[in-house]
Amino acid sequence: MSAAWEADVRLVAGLREVHEQVERRTIGAGALAVGAVGLGCMPMSWAYSGSRQRGDESLRCVHRALDLGADLLDTADMYGPFTNELLLGRVLRERRADAFVSTKVGLLVGEQHVVANGRPGYVRRACDASLRRLQTDVIDLYQLHRADPEVPVEETWGAMADLVRAGKVRALGLCAVGARGGRRSRGALHDTTLRQLRRVQQVFPVSAVEAELSVWSREALETLLPWCETRGVGLLAAMPLGNGFLTGTLRPGEGFEPDDLRARHPRFTAEMMAANQPIVAGLRRIARRHGEDVTPAQVALAWVLAQGRNVVAVPGAKQERWAVQNAAAAGLRLTGEDLAEVAALPPALGSWD
């Protein structure tokens, strides 16, 4: 038995009372209750190493996350496209009562491109299609993936609000744009998202905003998180493990499969991965202070959760063992010394463009 497997066994043993172990958090005006750590389902079907996407293994991962109380399952109709929702539907037909289902609308995937579609008629058809694939009669959180530049966002949001009134959706959310802000100033990264939020909030309440937030991508803390906090809106922290880099399991120069988004990502060149190793080393130092079984990934997730009571971490995973480790991070409490050490880590090198 490997040391890694033994550590996973100890984690499982420590989480027997699983639903009591994973802290519950409330988001939105409707006080939606979810586990502090959720499960990002995209890697199971899209954008990451196609040869490692195995349906049965992904199903076990989803089941284990639900067992542990990590019940927010985050997907989108474009993941696959469509196959990710179909996969989750196989779980939900058996365990709908255990899950908080979040899916998205607004993006269409073509052969070589992705386009936005926010037309009200399309939104209604897309919702019905997602309900069929997910094998459920209601979506807990329906998120606008991207606003359509050809359609006023109020019209798209109004169509989504109609779905709430029809009982097909419980609450609405918005995915942030501009999170990897190119050459704009740091303070301006979420200006577009904030403008959209102010507009749609006049039509129907926003319950959650999904935005990238991690130790090496902290821009959401500057303006987006404060906006959410003052309005009781939840922040779903996407990519809290930095596309896997903050786990400490990736090695510079190992390379990625051609269909893996990191193969074309400037921060995942061998040079940049080597240059950013001090960030992982800092997380590893903090982990050692909390016990031999604590991992850098768990420290990274605990840091995200420490940013606010309305923050929910949504790490992506497609293997059962990672779902177990991620759920355990909800019980890790960082000290003031830990948080100060994370704050002192060097900024990440390499463009997000």
C-alpha cells in the first residue's frame, strides 16, 4: 500500500461523520445552504487531459463528494459540450436530494470557437435541455456563463428570472469576466462584471458570482468580494487550486496533452512553472505545521475559505481521492501566522492572457 493511499485511508476514517464535518455555508438572499467545498465537474469531461477522463471513475468521484457533504456540483452545458451534464444526470437520478446543482447557460461551442448566446428564447430552450440531461426537474443555481454583446444583459437575465418563477430554477448566478486581466490595471479586472451585476440586480436578485480566486490569483478580493459581501451574495471560488499548480503534484517540464488547456497556457510553460515553485513551497511549509497528512492543496483551499463566510471553494476533480482531500480542507483552520505567510508569498510570474 502506497504512502499516498494510506494518507487517503486516514482521511476517509477521519470523515466518517461526513455531513457534520464539511462546514455548511449560506449564499444569496434565499439563504441557500451548501458545503463550504464543492466539486467542479468540468475536468471530468472537458479541457483537461482527455486520456484521463474515465466515466466510471468520475461517477465514483461525484458519489464520494456527495458522501462527504461537498454537495455543490458545478457544471455547464458547454462542458463536453453536454457530456458533463449527462454524466451528472447518472448520479442525480439516484441522489438528487443530496446534491446542490449549479449549471450554466450562455455559451455555445463550435468546431474552433466559443460564442455567446443570450437570446431569451435560447435561454428557455437551453434550460429545458439541461434539465433533461441532468435528470432533474429543478436547477438549484442557474448561472449566466457570459453575457451576449448583441443582447442587453437585462433581457437575458429576465428570461432566467422567468425560469425561477416557473419553478425550473431556484436561484440565479453570474460568472465573472475579465478575471485574467491582460494588461489592464489590477483594480479594473472586474469592472465589466461589476457593471453587469449592477444592471441585472435591478431585474432579479443575484444569489452567487463565480470568479477565479486562489493564492496565485487574488484579484477578486479587491472589488468583487466586497460587492458580494455587502449584498449577501455568495462567491463561488473557481480554480482555487490554480488549475492544479497549487497542489504541488505538477512538475516543470512534464508537459501536458495537446487537448489540455494548460498546454497553451503561459503560466504552465516549464520556465514559468519552475519560477513559481516558491509559492508551492510556502504552502507546503504551512501544511507541515498542521500535520503529516495535510497537503499544499488543502492549505490553498483553506486560505480561500478564510477570505469570507460567503465564499465557497469549487475545486475541480475527477478522481475519488482528490474529492476526499478537498473535502477535508473544509476542516482546516489557518492561523494568523499562516495567513501572514501566504500574504508574504511572492506574486505569481507569467501572464494569464
